[in-house]
Amino acid sequence: METKLLIGGVILSYLLGSIPSAVWIGKMMFGIDVREHGSGNAGASNTFRVLGKKAGFLVLLIDFFKGLASTGLMFLQYDIIAHTTEFRNYQMLLGLVAVLGHVYPIFAGFKGGKGIATLLGAVVGISWHVALLAAVVFILSVWITRYISVGSMLGCILSPLFVRLIYGPNETIFIYFCTLVALLVVYTHRSNIKRLREGTESKFSFSKKPEIQSN
């Protein structure tokens, strides 16, 4: 793979990840910055909490496709055979950069979200099998605990195990990738961990009314 193409893909992946959907949708649809309400996070879960289901689902979809699109950039590289180990390794790099763009977006003062939806999109692009298992863990964890943060962290923490189960122990780069993003997710959720310890973490409910009501 040519160096210029790789650098271009990394830059484009970061810019894709940097699209601050929660911030822009909050300002365009409601005239507010979601980072000034709720948990202060510029992501889908806080958008659900602050603005409601319509805005929350829109942000979720956009953030998901940011990650998926970043890994999809590899299909433009005609010198690498698709779905090979080398292909997947480059996808991991682009997906990681997109997640970092979401967490530290250049278009929103480097104050973004926690990267879960973007990460899910990236992992779907890399291996939908691993993404599916992580999503099942997330759904079950949130259903049992009602904490999105718990589901997000558990799904990521267990993802290296899922890679090992599906691809075997020799897929070391994929295992390292999942371990790295799990550490990143735990880091971005450090305020949630503190609230969980204090018993002040907000529980998720679709029936809960948004903090800001639309007209």
C-alpha cells in the first residue's frame, strides 16, 4: 500500500470521525449544545437523554456510519486483496483513527463523545461476527443493569475474547486492537465509573422524557 494513500486514508478517517453529529444536530434542531446538558458528553446516549429519541437515533446512526465508512475506505485501495489479514489490519488502523476523531473532534474544539457508536461501526466493517457478539453483550448488560456505560464497557472488554474464539489465538493484531480500544473506552468512561461507584449514574429508559422538550 502506497504511503500517500495510507496517509490520505488516515486523515480522511479522522475527519469522518470528527463530524460532531450530536453537537450539530443539537444546535440545528434545538438551538442548544448537548455538551452543556446531561452528562456533558457529545454522543448518542446523552442526546437521547437530553433531546429525546428522534435526535438520539439520528446521532446514533451518523456516528455508526462514521466508523463503518472509515473502514470502508480500504475498498478504494486496489493493491490489497479485500478481506485478507493485511486488509483487515489496515481497516483497524482507519477505524481506530475514526474513533479518536470522534473523541477528539477537530470540528468541535476536540471535545467529543466516548466513541461507542463509531467503534461499533468500525468493528462491523472489520468483522461483523465480533461486532454481533459485542452488541449482544451490550444489549443484555443494559437490559439487566439499565446502565449504557456498563454495557459499553463490557462489550468492549470482552471483544478480545470474541476475536480469539472466532479467529483463533494467531490473530494477534486484531486481539491487540480490541484490547487497545477497550482500554480507550474505559478511559473515556472514567466519569461514568466514578458515578457508578457513587450510585449517581443515570439509568437508561426509552420511556423517560428528554430534559429539553421540543415545541
